[in-house]
Amino acid sequence: AQTVARDADGVVTVGGIAVTRLAEEYGTPAYVLDEADFRARARAWRTAFGADADVFYAGKAFLSRAVVRWLDEEGLNLDVCSGGELATALSAGLSAERIAFHGNNKSGEEIRRAVEAGVGRIVLDSFQEIARVAHLARELGRRQRVQIRVTVGVEAHTHEFIATAHEDQKFGIPLAGGQAAEAVRRALTLDGLELIGIHSHIGSQIFDMSGFEVAAHRVVGLLKDVRDEHGVELPEIDLGGGLGIAYTSDDDPREVHEIAKALTEIVTRECEAAGLRTPRISVEPGRAIVGPTAFTLYEVGTVKALDGLRTYVSVDGGMSDNIRTALYDAEYSVALASRVSDAEPMLARVVGKHCESGDIVVKDAFLPADLAPGDLLAVPATGAYCRSMASNYNHVLRPPVVAVRDGEARVIVRRETEEDLLRLDVG
Ligand code: LLP
């Protein structure tokens, strides 16, 4: 999907650096992240939504201290969903009030740390949590700003959405049956809480805006009910993340300014129709910011042609650095990165080194028939949910994240070592 830049020798370059040099210096596999691209995308979201809205980068897509600093500098806020993400954000110096804390089962300890740190908002996900956060905040002598996450009955699937009467999943409090209205009632009466708005996240890798339209319509419906019942106009609405990116040339994502315009118009229109002041909008893009900014660089180890079937190309990573193909049947593209070749294309499957036949990185790809051990392959669009979902399966060491910018590279997350692995093994 991405157009790759190559130098005079036909070697793929990123941020002005040849991948052969990166492989030599940092080894493979490695995630190579283009810092300028990351910043440009972050800035584009910030600019598109403007001063009357907030953009919370969803840290689950990929989080490191460098990323937190870039976000901070580009004026974005951060969505975290665990104590670990919170710790990373705080240790990078992000001011707590720019953090939203998510999760359907935050521990008491996580809630305490979030309240103590003074996070800008906690997104409440259940009736128990409303009570827990209120209790802890009171104990700490705080009034915690919170949103309530609701499920609007829209289930988003890749490339489409299916409207369902009831959402059968673990997140949020259903609008259906008056449950969300009851949650608001409780949150408004508890003095440890300051209810600032309603949150909705309909899914991920979505291209169709109509799911957001239905969600906004229903959330605004709740805001109206709240106004009618309590005389309170909640000042904020969060529409979550979920905007899709191009993994292959089949995907055609929207420009961020179109997304911003569409979402803002939907909320404004719905609020006007309901006679409400337009609330401050926030969004939580993860994949759309970081996804396209990185590729994974692998070295080919073996090439095995199965007559009449396809050729299996084994690389030095696999499902431990990209679980998405195995888990979601996700599609990726791949390019020979260390040289150009005139050889005929062959039908290839790029697989990893794990002891499992489902260990596939790219299911179907055409690669030059002269592909050989030692060649470097680049798999684009691995910035989101690859390093963050990486594992140590088969005690394979998780790859580093190398950030490139203006002809310079630096490691922002280092490669795991066997010592790292053995440090935890204390038996
Ligand atoms: N906000 C909330 C409340 C979320 O749950 C998520 C993602 C986001 C924002 C960011 O969504 P994004 O803009 O990145 O689509 N591991 C899966 C994706 C799981 C997404 C979970 N929540 C994958 O690899 O596709």
C-alpha cells in the first residue's frame, strides 16, 4: 500500500537511511518507525480537530517514552488502559491531566494510582467501577473527572458495521434498557465524581462513517435525556478510535480532515436537533496515527518451494512480533527491501520461525523467484498492535523499535536479550 523510497542501489530507504544499514546496525527483525511521519500524522489529527476538540492517542496501539514525548510536543493527549501504560506515560513526563484512563476491569490499585496522579479523566465501564472510583476518590479527598462508556448497539466490523439491538461484549454500559441512564444517575449523585461526559468506542479498523453516525445519534439522545431528567448538559462527548488504515492496496482510508469534519458535523447536527449546546468532542485514534509509520524488517532464512502450491519464505521473526495475521486473518503486504530483482514473481507465503503452522506473517504475496537467504523483507504498516502485542513465544526475543529521522536512527525500545528472559525465571 505504501510507496517505498529506494536509493540508487535499489535498497529501500526510510528517513534517508538504507535498510541494509539498519539491519547491519540493529539486527533483524526490527520495527523501523519513521518519527517524522508519526509526528506529521499526530499533528494532522490535532489540526483537523482544532482547538475545540481533544485528540487522545490510544497508547495500546504502541507506547514508549519517546512516543509519549512526541505526542506531548505535538499537543495530543493520551489514552491508557493499564497501570503499565499509565506508568510509561508518567515516567515520560506527560502531565497527568492529559491522560484518560480506560479499561473494563481496572484494579483497585490502578484506580488509586490514576486518581492520585490526577489523571484528566477515568472512563467508567461498569456499575461496580462507578462505585469504586467514587469511593477511592472520596477517600483521597478528590473529585475525579469521569466519563461513562456506553455501548450504543452498533457493532463495527472491518470495512462495515452491523447494527445490533444489544451488543454482546464486555465493554461499556448498554444504552438499551435504560442502563446507561441509570449509570449517569448514580455518577451524578456521588460526590467523589465529576461526570464530564459520555464515551463511545464502536470498534477498530473501520472505514465506513455510518457507524459513528449512529453512535453519535444515540449518545446525543442520552445527553438529551440527561438534560431533561437532571437539568444538566454534560460538556463532553468522546467518540473513541477505530479509523482504519491501508494494510494493502485494497484498503482506502479517509483523510483525517474528512473524518474530523464528518464527526464534528454529525455531533453538531444531532445536538442542534436535540436543542443542546454542542459538547466538546474528543477522539482516540491509535492505529490511524502509528500504524502506517512503521514497517518490520526481516531477514530471509530459508526458501522452500512446494511444487504446484507455493513457496514458503521463512523470516527470522513471525507470530511473536506480529500476531495479527494469525489472530485476525489480517492482511499485509511485503516487499524485497535489500535489492531490486528482475526475476519472475512467485506466489509466496511469508512465515515465521515459530513451532506452529499458523505462524504466518503475510498469507499471499508475490515475491521475486530469485529470493534467497540473506535478503531483507519489509512488511509495511506494522506500527500498530504489533510491538504492543508481541510475545516471547518459543522464548523468542522481542525485536527493537528503531526510530529514524533526518538521516539518523536511534533505538527507542531495545531488543530483548536472553538475560531479560532469564531475569524473570527465578525458579
Ligand atoms: N479507544 C478505545 C476505548 C479502544 O478500545 C481502542 C482500541 C481505541 C481507542 C483505539 O482504536 P484504534 O484507533 O487503534 O482502532 N488489537 C487489535 C485492535 C484492538 C483495538 C482495541 N481498542 C488489532 O490489532 O487490530
